[in-house]
Amino acid sequence: MTLQHIKSLKCLICNKEYPESEVGYVCPDHGNEGILDVIYDYEALQTKFSRQDLSESRDFSIWRYKPLLPVAPESEVPLLAVGWTPLYKATRLSSELSLKNLWIKDDGRQATASFKDRASAVAIVKAREKHAEIITTASTGNAAAALSGLCASVGQSNVIFVPESAPQAKIAQLLVFGSRVALVQGTYDDAFELCLEAAETFGWYNRNTGFNPYMTEGKKTVAYEICEQLNWQAPDKIFVSVGDGCIIGGVHKGLKDLYQLGWIDHIPKIYGIQAEGSSYLYQAWKNEEDIMTKPAVEATTIADSISAGLPRDRIKALAAVKETDGAYLSVTDQEILSAVTGLARGSGVFGEPAGAAAFAGLKKAVSEGLVTHQDSVVVINTGSGLKDIPSALESCKLAKSEPKIVPPKPGNLKELFQDLF
């Protein structure tokens, strides 16, 4: 199927371009490392789709942007609602951090409670365009849950590979939705490699980020939404947590699309936040290392969703920061846990550790002078705190916030509750 608004798929290593209909997932000259980027015909798109068209749309999902996505106009999309998550103006957090304008983009409000629904929705459409019988992915949990739930909504068979250490809440989602689940006795990177091999062996459609070029295209819709929800006044800076690198790459791609179309007048600086125990990209950026030769790190962090020893979408992830004059920051697990309660109490947004990491990064950026009072800032929360209750409870302990056990028929209420108020 040839899509007329796509000019080519371009290898990010050798810059070779391929017709969209003539290549699979990666550039054949570089094996599984040959990440491709979808190149659009922006001049043609400008004549067919406009901001006015969006203003008249009543489809409040990622599919309001369908003409800007790599899917055929006639392709059916999943009915499960994906996208158009709320963008909250966080007035109290702004005051705490001495910022003029701060917004929280809450993707914990997606159908399966994480940002990853955006990519999985596109994956299902692309797989069905190719008449795939089975879709597969490897994940630390959220991408798997996203694919699992969206597949359930359309009756699509799928096989999921996740590390055995994935949070039980995420594994429960997979089983509830009816996926066939392989718990891998190893790391996310082990699950990724096993998934690649299985997909090639059995001919399954592969949704893996950093391998399937269309996953970036689903994730870029968050940038569209942010700018549209701000009446096309792009913020100065965007903070996003980073593991495999596909989300930050998607944010960058969406902003570039809008700039090329003339819908925004500048591209915000992008700040990638990594857990200190899984900081491959932070190290590579800070030390100016070659990410094509830099070996994997040993990833250990409470923020399982951003735990990746070798980020698979590292080319796009590093470009997102370098090309926007942003920065990478690393935060400790304790800073992440503190940010879970800080974000929740300051805005009402309950993020899992990976989502709260972006807020922890903002706090560090403010303290280091990387963000000024006049900057308009958006922090993306990538997943619901309900995904990881043990970590949420640990964050409450850190904040010295624990429940008080009381008898059913207390005597002196004032004495009993004096330490609660």
C-alpha cells in the first residue's frame, strides 16, 4: 500500500531513502540498528489539511490528525479512545518553582493508562493494512499493556514479551485483556532480542519501538495536542522522561512536523530526563560519546518504564535534545519517588515513577538555572501511578505520609487525631 503523503523512509545512519512500500522495518544495510524515519511531503499536506480543518473536527483522539499520520485514509482505526489527554495549568506548582507558566500533560489518562497507547494504536492499523495475523512486542510493561488492550478492542491476536520483574499491575493488564504472555527471565533488553527473533521466525508484525519506524509517528501526536491545546503557541521547553528513547523522539518529530507546516513559529527546547541507574543517553550526551559504539549500561531503577540498558531509539532520542538546544538530566530514584508525591499534591496528577521522573527533572533544571521564571514549560506525565502501587506507597513513606490505625469506637477523638492535623 503506497501512501501519497509519504515521500520516503530515511535511514538515520547512512541517510539512504527507500519508497515506503519497498522496505520493512529497518535499513537493510545496517541490520536491526538501521532505524528509519518517515519523511513527509509537507507541501502536499499544506494544501490538503489545515488548522481550520482541526478546529472543525469533533474527533477528539489522535485520529483527528490522521492526514499527518502514516496510515491510509480509508484504514479502520481502533474504537478505544486514544489521545486528546488533558493539559492542566499547574498554578500551585508554578508558584512553588517560581515559574510563570507550567502545564502538566497527563497521559496517565489514556485508555490503558499510559502514553504507549499512541504508538500501539498506529501499530494495529499498520498491522491490519498488512493483514498480519499476530502482533508482538517487547516491553517493560506499558507498551505491552497498550498493545494488549487495543488488540482486545478489535479482536486482534497478540504475543507479549516482558521481563519477569515487570510490576504485577502491568502483567495483570496483559492477562485480563487475553494476551499470550511470555515472562522473560532477564532484562528488557533480553525480552527485546527474543521478541525480534520470534517475530522474524513466525512472521508476526513487530511493534517494537526503536525498530518499527511507525511507533514514533504515533507518539508524535502528543506534540500536536500540546500545541493545539495552547492555541498553537508552542511552549519554550518540554520535559519528558526517557528510557528507550521513542517518546522523546516522537515529541521532536511532532514539533518538526508542525514547524514545517507553519503551524507553530518555533520548536521548543526538549529536556530528556533519565533515571540515574539507567542513564545511557545522559552519559552519551554529557560526554559526547558515539552512541553507535557505546556499549549498553546495566540498568537498575525503580522507574521500570524507563529502564533500558541500550536505548533502541537512541539516534532519534539524542537528536531531539541536540537539535533543539535542550539537555539531558539524570535524577536519582529518591528524587523520582519524591516527585511522585510532589506532582500529585501540587497538581492532582498521579504519575508512576517514570512519569514523575520528568517532574523531578524540571525541579533539577530550575535549581541549576536551566529554566527561568519567564519560560513556559510543559511536563509530560507518561503513565498512571496506579501502574505501580508499591512504588507509590514507598513515595508516601519518603514523604512521611502513612495511615493511622484507629479503633472502631474511639474514646478521646482530640487525643487520637492530634498528630493528623
